[in-house]
Amino acid sequence: MCQRSVDRGYRHFLYGGKEGVAEELREELTRRFPGLQIVGTYTPPFRPLNSGEEESLRLQLEEVKADILWCGLSTPKQERFMAAYIGRLPVKMMVE
């Protein structure tokens, strides 16, 4: 998916993990796949998002024009997150 994204210009957003983990992943993936566009990261609190946090995330995704949101929470939290936010966040696809 990473190489195909380079070829087609897909834009990725990494959601989840402990503070700093998504940034480390971004560095490693862009090193391995030059040209890969990881346009943002977000480390959520260890609880459901409140309405202000939801709006902030939505606006960030809209601003960076992410195509794919990679959700790295834990099972079943990530599945619940994606089910709750599908159609509410401006991305074309969510992947766990």
C-alpha cells in the first residue's frame, strides 16, 4: 500500500499510539518509501474524544486532505472508533 500510495499520490494520516510513536513510524515509512505522503499524526487521549477534540481532528484531516486514516489503537477500541467515525471524518478510507 505504501509503494502504491507513492505511485498514486495517496495521502496518509496516522491516528493512535503513545506520544511520539506515530512520528517514529512516519520517519521509518518515509525512509523506506521515498515520496510517501504522511500528512499528519494524532495521539488521542486514553478515553473517547470529546466534542472539541472530534472537531479538531476533523478540521486537521480536512486541512491536510488525508485520503487514508490508519487507526492504531487496540482491539476492539480501533474497530469501535472506525465504526463511530466512518462518514464523519473527511477521509476516503480507514484502516486498522
